[in-house]
Amino acid sequence: MVALAGQHVRHIQGDIDNPNLTSDHWGFAWVNQFAPSPYASDTQRTGQASLTTHWPVEANGRQLVGQRMRAHLDDWYYRIHINPQQLDLGNVVSAQTSPVYLWNAFLEPRTLSGITGLDEGIEVSGQPDPPLLFPALQELVWQLTVTPDGQPVLDTVIAWEFDNGRRARLRVTANRIIAWTFVPDWGDGIRETLTAATDILQSESAVSQRRQLRLAPRREFSGPMFAEGRERQLLDLSLFGWSDRIWSIPVWPDIQLLQVDVPADVDFIPCSTAHLDFHAGGMAMLRGKDAFTSETVEVLDVLTDGLQLKRNTQLSWPTGSRLYPARAAQLLEEPTLTKLTDRLVEAEVRFLVVEACDWPEWLPTTLYRGRPVWDRRPDDTDDLAQASERLRSTFDTGLAQPLITDAARRPLQVFGQRHLDLGREARARVRSFIYGMRGRQKVVWVPTHMADLSLVAPASSVAGTLDFENVGYTRFSNGRPGRRDIRIELWDGTVIMRRLLGGTELSADVERVALDAALGVDVQLHQVARISWMVLCRFAADTQEIEHMTDSEGVAAWATVFREERDDEF
């Protein structure tokens, strides 16, 4: 039987059944409004038979299959809402508290039977302990606190359980970090190591294909630490219990002292930020007079005049307190403790930074034949090695003299450089250069910074040749790659770079070489400081080390080795 929806006709006044009534009948009053009659009039007329109601009425009944459509009611009600549904706290270096909102969208009260997933270092407060009657259509707020105590990596689900089997879930992720507050011994300095990864495919002719495998180099800090008395006891127990944890280590070379007092419960620290390792989303560390007084804060934004913090400071810091950039790092190995006295130890530590260490890339803007020129003069107080390498292939049967073949038919130059007295700006530029070289992938022109050729006659601005002392250029090189590009440095700082096309011996003392272009300026003999060879080079190794000597103004040193790459196409 099918159910038909309809509306019975309203009764008219005066028992008049006139089919010609106009629309004015809609203004008539209702009669028997609630009578269950299907007739237009239930008044029996004279001479008619009694009226009989035939309920229900069936006509070709059939079953209809349907589905209830979802409505706005279903999207919001008859469930428990939670906000937020996920908390990614990042690096937890101090207790972090976040509000959690629950709304009972049922039309009747529900009973909160319990809260699960509360691991070590997770606390929930703000409401009475379960069981708790949760009123209908009301919102309650809990305070979720995560402390640095507990597992190093936190990834858990906290669930609010209700009596009807419903639950509201909150996923919490974080890295718990402990501050490394022990200061280094600057007697031997701190070493910062940047290790890239480069894949090099080199042919027998010394042509290479170089690929960068890491987006940024790995970064390590190592050096000696001293701990005495109560701090030694703290170091001993910290390493015993948490040596495998992730630590917040200060970037020791970037230390500065606060110039003003920083009160508690503020979100801004006035300080210098230029050329220092502060970055948005990173950390900074405040340290007092000993290892027991410190605070690690998270940086929201780095401004020219200070740090904008994500959360307010918890302690007050007087003028002169130490301020460092901080990085998340892990000990690569258990430190070796050297007992100096019964109260004093020295620990050699080695940390690997476990967060991405982005730094602005930079290559010199001075170009020669489309490639950058690294022309920073190295320090000559230490002996610097210089050598040549050949791709020798040896065939030796052991019965006759071996056959040795130079596959590339040319030597490849290898020479070292050392740069000292790097202040903070120069050190930042060197680090940017290391990042810009991308390990062993990029190439730059590198002068030898030696007096390789000696000019014997003045040169005019339009001359296409130069006269040098005869040192065998025509005989041994004569325009061959590796010994055909020169850098002329004048005493006034002017630098001219040219390619030598070939040479001719004018006498036993003089040989003349042809240039690819005129010098453009007149050059007298007394103006020349030195004329050096230039070689197209890459780093010889993926690992570069910066030695930080002091924490005052960032005095540092950097030593590296360059290896020549073929420049035939340049």
C-alpha cells in the first residue's frame, strides 16, 4: 500500500455546496478542522444513504526504496568536537601549554569516563578529573602541558573517552630538547665542520660530471669543555642519563652579552643579529653565571634590532647575561672525560646538528669567462702545499718494464689556501662561499697569488702582446690549458685578467706572449705588484672546517684545498 500525502478540503459555511464559488471561499471560517473525514461535506442530504468512511484507501500499492539525505544537523550534532585535532610543538625546550576545546554536540548530557594517552611529561588540567558530566551543547576547555621530561621523540594520541563509546582524539608530536649549558675551553678553540655530498664521474681525459647530493651540508661542532665542582657532577649525571638525547647546543662563536635588562614575560630580546646564526623558527639560549641558570627560547622572527619570540620569557635576565643562537644537535659519540683533579674534568665533545642548517649561498661577483673568481688572498705565514696530479694509467705484467700512460695528457694543479683573522662578517662570507660551492660541484677561478711571471717592458693600453722574463713559457706551456690565464694585480688595486694565446722567445732572457685582448690601460713596470696564473678549480674535498679561535668578535680561520678542473671549453 502506498501512502499518499494530502490535505482535506475545508468546510464551507451554511452547508452550501456550490461548485461555482469563487476564490472568496478561502476567507471562510474552518468547520470541523480536525475531523478525520475525506469528504468535502460530511452532512447527509435528504434521501441519501448513510455515509461510510473507507479508510485506508489502497490503489496499486508498491514499496519505494529511498535514502535519507544528510542535512546541516548531521554535520554538527550528535558527536564530540575537538579543536585542535593535532598539535605539532616542534622543539620542546621548556614546558609548553596549549588550550584544547571540546564541544558536546549531543542534545543530551554525556559522561566523560576517562582520558588516555597521558605519557610521561604530558599533563591535562583545567577541568575536574573523570568521570565528569559533560552538559549538552556546551564547550569545555582543558590545558595540555608538554614538558621536556620523557621520551626524546614524542608522537602520541590523547583521547577523551565518553560513556556512549564516542571519543575525541588529539595527536601530539614534539622533539624534547635538553639545553647543553656547559661552556667550551677556548684555549684550543671550537671546530665547525661542514660536510657536503658530491657525486663525481670523471673520464680518463679529466672531464668530469659533478652532482650535488645534499641540499645543505651536514654541520658539526666539536671542542673541549671544562666542568668543575657542582657543574662536573651535573655533567656526569646528564651524560649518564641523557647522552643519547637531542640537545639544544649554543653556537658558541656567536656569543654576545645583553646590553639591557630583559625582564620575565616579554616576547622581544634587544640584541645584535647581523652575521649571526639566528633564524626564524629556530632557537636562542640565555645563560647566566653557571650551567644551572639558562633558558632556551624559540625565535618567531629575526629583526635588525633583536629577536621576536614565539613565547614569552620565563626568567628575568640582567645586563651582561650571555645570549647565543642555538641549534638542535646530538652527540656523535660518548665524550671522553679527562680527570684533571678530583673536582675538575675536561670533556671532548662532538655534536652533529640534526636540524636543517640553511645559510645564504654566495659566489664572487667578479667574473672571468663567465665563471666567478675567488681572489681573496690567503695567509702566507704557514707553509702552503702545491702539487700537480696526473691521471696515470699503469700496465705492468711484472715481466718487463711497466707502461705508464698519462690519460689526460696534462697535469691538474692542487694547492692549498689558509685564511686567518676572519671577523664575523668575513666568517659569514666564507661560510656562504662554502655553501655556494655545494661541496665539489661548483668551480671558480683561483689565482696562485704568486709572482709567476715578470714583466720586463711597459705595456700600452692597445698592445696585444706582453714581454716577460724568459722562464720557459714558450717551450713548456705556450697556450696550453692550465697555464694560459693570468691575473695582473697593480699596486693601486687594479686587476686585469687575460688569456695568453702563445709565446715566442725573443732572446735567452725575454719572451713575448700574445693576449686575447688588449689591456685597456697603460702599465708601467713599477705599477705591477704581481702577475699570477689563474686556474679553474673546485674544492678537493666535500668537508670544510672553520676553526673558531675566540668568542670575541668571532675570530676564526679556514683552510682548504683547491683542485683544478679542465677549462678547455672556457
